[in-house]
Amino acid sequence: MPDTWKLKDKNFNKYLLDKDIQTKVSELATRINIDLDGQTPLFIVVLNGAFIFASDLLKKVTIDCEIAFVKLSSYQGTQSSGVVQQIIGLDLDIKGRTIVVIEDIVDTGLTLDRFLETLRVMEPAKVLVAACLLKPDAFSSKFPIDYLCFSIPNEFVVGYGLDYDGLGRNSGDIYKIVEE
Ligand code: IMP
């Protein structure tokens, strides 16, 4: 992929390289394989953004597991609206299960906080969170992020599944917005 990327009215510069992301994803998978061995976890992938991260991570998870998908959304453009909607629900019984929620990026954490509340009502044994990116300066929630690839500044990024108004998901590298 080129070093710069123009998507609609915004310019982006290459920020995190595919190979460095893969190294981190492999480390996470190794930890998960050790930590959750024998627990047959259920991975819940948060669509759309987590599809590439989840795919890369789960190819390296070698323990027995199940995979499910939900679709949540709280973003329009480059600002979090704070309004969380669960669009596609979860139809599995998760009572007593070990759950790992796979998210692309945790910004304020509002999206995940609300979803984790919904999951806890269903009485899983435990709920863990795996995220590719975290913006610590924007994070205003309290849940722990058990498996994290990178902490990044509070700036808008695209690529590796993340989009700007629908564009920019199709890259193995992550790009950061150029503020003008
Ligand atoms: P939160 O509720 O503020 O934590 O926002 C989480 C969701 O917002 C993520 O799952 C993404 O879909 C989206 N999001 C947050 N930051 C970015 C970004 O920098 N680029 C693209 N999407 C983002």
C-alpha cells in the first residue's frame, strides 16, 4: 500500500505496518492459546471493523473454540456519537462460557461497555476483551482490555478493517489522519 491515502475529503499517512501488526497479533494468539487452553472459549467478533483483526488472530488460535458475530455501531464520520446500537444480536446460550469479545478499536469504550453489560446479563463464566487498538486518552470506561496490540494517540485511523465513512477498510497497514 502507498504511504499516503486520500479517502473522500481526508488525507491519511501510513502509521502501523502490516508486518508489525502481524507480530503483535501472533503474540496475542500465543497468550490466548496458553491462557484459555481447555476452556473452549466463544469468540464474539464485533463487525464490521474487527473482521481483518479477528481473521488474523483466529487463524493463529489453535485451541478448541467457537466463533460468533455481532454488529454494533456508534460512529458516523470521525466523531463518536455516543449512541450505541446493537444491530445483529447474539442467539447463542453463553451461560457458563468463557467469552472473548474481539473489537477493532476501543475509543471512548462506550460501544463495548454497553455490549459487555448485555453479555453479563446472560451469565457467562467470564468475559475477556481482545482489541487491536486502544485510544487511552479517549477511553472513559472501566472494563479491562485483556489482549491489546497497540495503544495509539487520540487521532482518527483507517485500514486493517477500520473505515472512514465506509472507505479504507481494505488495507493490511493502518493509516492516521492528516489534520489540516
Ligand atoms: P467507542 O464506543 O468510542 O469506543 O468507539 C468504538 C467504535 O468506533 C469502534 O468499534 C470503531 O468502529 C469506531 N472507531 C473509533 N475510533 C475510530 C477510528 O479512529 N477510526 C475508525 N473507526 C473508529
